[in-house]
Amino acid sequence: MKKLLITVAVIGMSSAAFAEAPDIAFATADADSSGGVSLAEAQAVWSDLDEAAFKAADTSQDGLLDQAEFDAYAATQEDAE
């Protein structure tokens, strides 16, 4: 019974960490902590990302991906896998 409870607790914690993954990925990609991810920073995450795809993801056209733009692009990459 004790092993079952431990297993359930570990799975629960893993699920919570997985649910927070997009936030962690954005913070990791934003290497200079500017609040936005530049093309170079995004290419460190997605090595095949080209400038045209970055510009398409940058819907505000400010040269940086904010959290929402980053998450939206990341979702397209997850769907492609």
C-alpha cells in the first residue's frame, strides 16, 4: 500500500511539472531574461527555425517572441512531432 501511495504521488508531481513545461521552456529560451525570445535564442531551442518562420510567429512584429507567441509556436512544433 505504501508503494502505491508513493507511486501515485510521484505521478502527480510529474504531471504538475509537465503542465508547467511551456513556462519553463520560455524562461530557459529567454537566455538574457529580457522578457522576450530573440531569433538567436529561439534557434537555440529549435535549430531548424528560420527567419521567415520566426517572423510569422512574431505576431506583434517587435522582433521578439513574447510568452504567448512562444507558446503558440511551441505548440505547432509539438503537433509536428
